[in-house]
Amino acid sequence: MRWPVSLLLVTLLGLVQGLSSIGSRLLVVVEESSEKAKYSTFWSDLEDRGYKLTFDSPKNDKLALFQHGERAFDHILLLPPKSKGLGPALTSKLLLQFINQNGNILLTLSADSPTPTSISSLLLELDIHLPPDRDSLVVDHFNYDTASASEKHDVLLLPQRSRLRTDVKNYFGGDGTIAFPRAVAQQLGNSSPLLAPVLRAKGTAYSYNPKDEAEVVEDPFAVGEQISLVSSIQARNSARFTVFGSAEALENKWMDGKVKGVDGKDSKTANREFAKQITAWTFMELGVLKVGRVEHHLSSITGDSAGNDSVAQLGYLNPSIYRVKNDVTFNIEISEYSYDHLSPLKVDASDALQLEFTMLSPYYRLDLIPISQTLNSTIFSSTFKLPDQHGIFSFRVNYKRPFLTNVDIKREVTVRHFAHDEWPRSWEISAGWVWIAGIWVTIAGWLAFVGIWLWSEPAYEQSKGKKMQ
């Protein structure tokens, strides 16, 4: 009963907070109220999923991201402003503080609107680079919408992405075509392991300034798959920040519009589904891992069965002290939050969820094997023998993958040496039988010698008379 009760509590917590695992308060920063009508389908989809939208202008002096030291909103959606700045309430320092307090941000860019200095500074801190020319956009002469961009080729047609890596779950996949008009190129640095591209341009795309009248672009900002059109970063506290390179792609006309490729084929855009995937991941409806019970205990291995069928628990759960060379079992319960419910976590065959048994460095790094599933969670387990080393050790599960919230669980235990009465007796050690035999042979030889010596005492003759003087 212990496992279902813990999962019930986590499930109730998720239901209280709505679809997002951290809350539903969404601040939409739009400079002009007339711009809201262009995205009415997008707003309607967000409200249907349970979000409470608050529209505000960056020019509003009363706008504040924090109240009494706490976040006033759970998420922020920034639309491109017409002016050069976002005001005192949306400086790069305050946006970073919002992320540090577990807030999520979706930033949209547009080639028609210059990127504010505060946003450029924030992106540089996150190792995301924008073109130095603020009017630059991405074009592709081989993958564009011939109906709306027959001359400028600035409405890119892109397939929904495949996996980033074989061991990474794809939350942004599909079979549709994404229309990406007037996109701003982003280039990701190599120094941050927290960055991940969501949507890249094709190999024939490049970024340039349309005001440049030269027929040949000599030194483009980025070309081909160097261009990231949608980029994501997940902070160490699992807060999420997404840069969406084309705000126009969220407009009503592209949500369920029709486009025509270079090959002349008409197709329906998948922008609406892609926008749902992006917002769901950014606002923590997808890829959120929940840890339930974490247990460890002394074990007895009773057979050769696979998995934990041959393992029996000894003693109570989560003891604070073990002995060297004890058999120990570690169990952890993990769920994955998906839109509005918790589901069992499934680890890909090319990936591994691992347990580290560490002192200063890992003594063991073992794969955690799924042994059972509930309706909402998977229970992973590993049984192993403790090392022949006493000290302070930690059970640690450190699971960090792109697009998944970080799991870093640590439980400290003491490992003691053998007590004086726990060492195996000498006759139980086969290598000591020779020495034990030598001792008994020596004792038997000494007793034999003493017996023979006493038995073979020489006889003395008695004198026949007294000695006369």
C-alpha cells in the first residue's frame, strides 16, 4: 500500500495546479493591444488547456514579476515589441531572477521587430547568439512557400523534427509541415550543456540582411543546420526558457493554413500542433519527472531467478548503517507528467537510469532495472554487494537528459567494518585448514613425546649395603 498512497498524493497535487505541473498563471507581454487579435486562436488554445492569461504592456509602470519576494506569475510569454526596450520591469536581471525562482519563459522573435537590448543581453548570458544586424532574417531558396513568398523566399517550410539523439524522447515530432515566416536565426554556443535545438533550418538556408542590396551574400551570420529556429535551455533547477524564432508562425493565418511547396504540392500547416508542443514543454506540461518513494534495505539473495524475484528483504526500510559486504537493494519510484496526468516513466533501450554508490567518487555505477509498474509510475531497482570499505557513502540517482527535468536524489548511509564477533570462524576458512592441522599435529606430537618420556624412565638399582667409612 505504500507505493499507491505516495502516487495518489502526487496525482492530487498535479490536479490542484492544473495542466502545468507548477501553475497556470501566464503573463503575456504585448506592446499594442491591437496585436492580440492576430493570435486569437493561439490564446484560445492556451485557455482551453487551463491557463489564466494576463495581458500587459511593457510600458505599464505597474507591471511587476514579483510580489512580496515571490513570483507573481508562473510563466511569461514575450511577443516582439515595436520599441527598442521592454521597460524596467523586464530587464535581463529580473528575467534571470524569474528563471532562478523556477519560472518559465517563452520568447518570440520577429525580423520585423528589432530585438530589445535587454533580451540580447539575456540571450548572450545563455550562450545564444543573434545576428548583429537587427533586420536579418532566414531565407531558403529550395524550401519555401511559393504561394506567399514567391519572390522573397522568407516563409520557410520545414518538417516536424526527429529525435535529437537516440536516447532522447521526441516531444516535438509529427508528420506535418511547419510554416516559419520571417524567422530570426539563432546560433547556439558549445560551452553550455543546458542548450538544445528544437527546430533547425535545412542545409540550403542562410541568414542575411534584406536591406543589403548586394546580389551575393559574402559573409552570412549562419548557414544550413547551424541555424537554430527554435532553441531551448533548461536551467539546473529545471526552469525552462525557449526562444521561438518567428512570432508570425503563431498567427491565425498560419495555424491551420495551406502552403504550396516548390514541388507544387499543397499541404496543411502543422503550426497549431507545433505551438501546442512548444508551449506544453516550455510551461512544464511535458517532460516533467516526479520522484515518489526512495527506499533501500538489507537483502538476502535466495535463488538464481532473474530480476528481484530471488531477493528477500531483511530488517526495516532505509536503515542509516550497513556493514561491509552486505547485500543491499535500492528502489526508486519515478513518474512522468504528460499534459494532465502522471504516467510510468519508460527509459529507452539505448539509455540507462543508473544508481551510483559513492564516497568521494562512485565505487559502483549500476543500471536500475524496472521491476514493476503502477498506473502512474515505474519502480526501478538494483541489488548489489557493498564494497569492502567502511565510511560514509551515498546512494545517488543523477539522471539528466535534454527535455526532461533533472533528477538528482541522494541518500547518505554509514558502512561499518565487521564487528569482532562477525568474522568467520577459522574452521570456516578452507585456506586455514593447513595451519589448524599443524597446530593439532604439534599438540599431539608434544603429548606423545611427554607420554613416551614418562613411560621410558630408566630403572635404578638399589644398593646392597651401607657404605662404611
